[in-house]
Amino acid sequence: MWKEIALQQPGRWPDGVRLPIIVSVHHQSEEAAVVYPDGQVDPFDYSERQYGGRRGAWRLLEILDRHGVRGTWIICGATVEKYPQISRAVLKAGHAIAGHTYEHEMMCNYPPDQELRLIKKTISVFQDQLGEKLRGWRTCFASHSTVDLLLEHFDFEWDASIWNDDLPYMIEGYGKRLLEIPFSSYSDAAWAIQITNPMPPTPYGTWHSNTPEFMLRTLKAQFDALYERGADKPVLMPLTVHDFIVGRPSRSSVLDQFIPYAKEHEGVVFVTHDQVREWWLRNYENDASSTPARRA
């Protein structure tokens, strides 16, 4: 069991920060491709997603570098094994990294023992391939056991698997504390028309996306609403992009245009999950009277 530790005073960001934006790059490439009932992987969907590892991730890395933005790369263990040079370039560029299961397994469909095994397997890949000890985690479709497993068996500093809030919050259990930095639908998947794998797969690709113009308008509308609210309340914008979706030329231009648009606004900063954790923990350090709140 775990419990949430509530702040007794409203949280706040450091002086001068009005809207932090976390760009999360989901680097998963061909993991989670459609599988037919006979167990064979759909070759079209596989190759479409494989674009992420071959071209898309590199393009996103270039865009972020051009704008001086450091984000968090959420990476599957199998993707690290297949494309280790990308993960090494991500680290060299100063981005944060986090685990994203091994082969993008939907953990809500797995019993706790199998979920635990897959988390351990993913962690080992990062250590073996990159020499990195993971500080953060984002599960693909968290199960009812995910948070308990993370607290009981590991020492992650933050998790970003839950969708239930706009702001971070502390959770405690098994003698440990972990900052939950909620996931959100400010993502390329949310801009899509079809956001799940159809069965049977369509002949035109399994990720039908709206036009880049629509995507950019949507992204700016989300930003504008948060920026207005940020004038007197803490806000956070998690922005997720997938290597095989926004890594495509026309869709990558949306990110390329959005970043300078956001930077024109005073108090907007692009940050990593690691930095958000550091900032939000100061609220708990300054709030000595924090008390337990809701239980899981």
C-alpha cells in the first residue's frame, strides 16, 4: 500500500517560472507493432514504426538541439538494444532518460510478477548498454500494481505513468517516497484520429493523424490556456512526441514551430522530469506540516 503526501500550502515554481514544459520523446520505434491473431507481426505497421529508430529519433534530436531544449527521452529497453547509438547521443546532448518497459508491453494486461520481471529486465538493459542507473520511469498503460512495484522493489526518484492530475505529488510506501509527475494528453497521440491499433489493421497505416496545421493549432490552444492560468496558479505542460509519429518531416515541423512560439512568452521554460522533481520537492521541504492524504 502507498499513500499520497499532500502539500498544506499551494505548490509553486521558482521565481520567474510561469509555465514549465516537459518535452517527452517516446523512443520506442517498432515496439508495440500490431500482431495478427496467428502471432505474426503486421509488416506494414512494423516498418512504419521502425521509421522512428531509423530517422525519426534523429530528427527530433536535431530539432531540440537547434532550439536549445533539453527534454526527457522515455525509452524502451528493446529499443536501447536495437539503437544504442541514439540513446548515447541523447545522453551526450544532456537530455534526461527514463525507462518505458522492455517491448512497450501494456502493463495493465500483466500480472504483478510478470510486470516486475519486465521492469527489472528494462533496468538491466540501461545499465548494461549505457552504464546508466535509471532515475525515472513511465509505464506503458500502468496496472493497479505499478506504483506498488516501483516503491517496493526499486529506488526510482520519479514516475510519470499516472494521468490523474495537472501537477506533481508525493507518494509514500514501503519505506520510500517517489514523486509522481502525471502524464497528460498533450501529445501527438491525442492529436491523432485513430490513437489505438485497429484490428484488423487498415491498409493505410495504424496511426491516422490530423493535418500538421490542426496539430499546431491544438498545441497552441493548450499552451495558451495553461499560460493564462499560470499567471496566478502553478501549471505544468507535459508534451509527448513519439519518434515514429512526430519524427516524420511534416509532423516534426509542428514541434519546430511550437518551441519558438512558446519561448516568446515570458516565464516559459523547457525542462526535464529530473528538474521538475528538484523544483517541486522544494515545496515539500518548505512545508514541514505535510500530512498523509488519500490512500491508494
